[in-house]
Amino acid sequence: KGFPYYACDLSLFIESYEGVEGSPGTYVKKVTTKAVRLESDTVVDAKEGPMSAKAGDYTCEDARGNQWPVRPSVFDATYQLA
């Protein structure tokens, strides 16, 4: 098809992503994710199946109720406070 090429439907892309100021062609997903820091080791019932999470990790949940664990270093580098 040529460019621009979007990995999802264009209307969904426009609704879900926004451009990064000063970085043409770079986008961030603009969704709200609930995150809770775990106090003890647990198993998270993720969409892909059960996933182990350690105390100090985060468990994240999207608007559809999907959950997944995230290590603190990845969380700090990927998410920002809304």
C-alpha cells in the first residue's frame, strides 16, 4: 500500500495515539492504565495465561479488565502518571 502505514485501523490509531512534540513520526499511546505496586509475590491472570509477579512489581489493568505484570524498571521507563 505504501506509506503512511498504520498497524491498526487509521481511525483507531488517531483516537489512541498522539504525536510526540519535537519528534516527528514518533507517537505514544494515550490510554489510562490502572497500576498497583505488589506487596507480595503473586500470579496474575493475564490474557496470555498465568504470569508470575514478584513483590515490588506492578500489576496493570486496562479499561477492558485485562491484567499483566510489569517489572519496576520497565514500568518507570514506559508509563507516566496521568
